[in-house]
Amino acid sequence: QKQLWNSNNNFLHLTAKDKKVIVVGGGDTGCDCIGTSLRQGAKNIVSFEILPRPGDTRGADNPWPQWPRIYRKDYGHEEVELKWGSDPRIFGINSKEFLDDGAGNVKGIRSVRVEWTQDNGRWIMKEVPNSEQIYEVCVGVV
């Protein structure tokens, strides 16, 4: 690892400073990406969550001793909220396409809102008509 760290590979110098950042996905790793981007000085941070926002309390289909599927904020979400006034997560959104700037860099993500329904106990994701949106990002190597 020390040899890799001392090499001149550009990917080691990627930073979120002054960038518009989108974190695709949640969980612990997504939260770590949010927190790291904030501490590196990102201009803006958005996090895409494909699932709907969980409720504030357990649902009838989520009894103890199952892990409670409830809305939570972890450290990264709270830090962003303290800085910019809102949780960075967008729930119920699906990434459709990564957009290229013509030079091999990501310039945005084409997304669509999604809704979840159940059919015979099976969850089904459906795109919300006319909900497509492009989110701009700034990615670069310094």
C-alpha cells in the first residue's frame, strides 16, 4: 500500500473540493462518501436513494426482533444538514444514465423518480411518468 500511495497515479489525488457531488446509493459507504466530500470542501452534495423514505416508526410488517426499518440520519447526513440546511438524500430516485462531457468526464446523471408497489408480496419498482431530471456534477482530478 505504501508503494501505491507514493506513486504518481492521478486517481489518488481525486478530491471533492469545489465540486458538485452525487453519491449513488446509501448505507454506511454512501454516508462515508457524503462526509468525506463535505470535509474536502464540496460545493454541493446530493445522495440518490432508490428506495422510498422509511417511516419514522416501525410498520406493522416490521415487528421486533427484525431490524427496524425506520428513517435515520447518520453522521454524514447530519453534517450536511448543519452546513446547508437539509438532508442530502433524495429518496425514490433511479440513475438512468451517466452523461459525458465529451472528454471522458462525467458531467451529470439522468435520473427518474420511482414508486414501489406490492404485487402478491413482491415489491415492484415503477418509474414515475414525466419525472426525468438531469443532475449536474463536477468531477475532476487535481
